[in-house]
Amino acid sequence: MKLSAKRILLSMVLIFLRYLVFFDADLLTREDARAAYGELRFQSIGWHMGEMLFVVWTPGNDEWPHIISARKAEKHECEAWTRFCK
């Protein structure tokens, strides 16, 4: 494996580990039933490292959640979190 590929892989692993800590916080979570994905999926919103994040994930077959996507939460998602916390 070339050095540049190793750096990219390491960067991806570090990003993934950062998001695993996300699941230790208070989250607003609902099942993602928009389509028949063939697996149980969830959408979670919560604070992580000073940002409100929106994460789609599945429990997977082991103790770690499998992250499908993660991004900064949009305005309406932040508002839902605020209503949830009141």
C-alpha cells in the first residue's frame, strides 16, 4: 500500500472513531423507515464536539454501531433537538 493510501485510510479511521464517541451523548433517535433497506436503520441527532450532528446508523452484528452517514444537522433538525430537550 502506498504512503498516500495509508494516510487516507488512517484519516478515515480517525473520523470513524470520532463519530463512535457521538453515541455516548444524549441523542434524539428514530427508526429510519423511509424505504425497505433490508436492515434496521436509525437516525440520531445530538451534540458532538461543539456541533449538532445528524447520523444514520444500523446496530450491526457486533457491539459497535455501523455508521451509514454523518453530517452537520440542518436547522429544522436542530429545532427538533431543542423541542426534545425541553
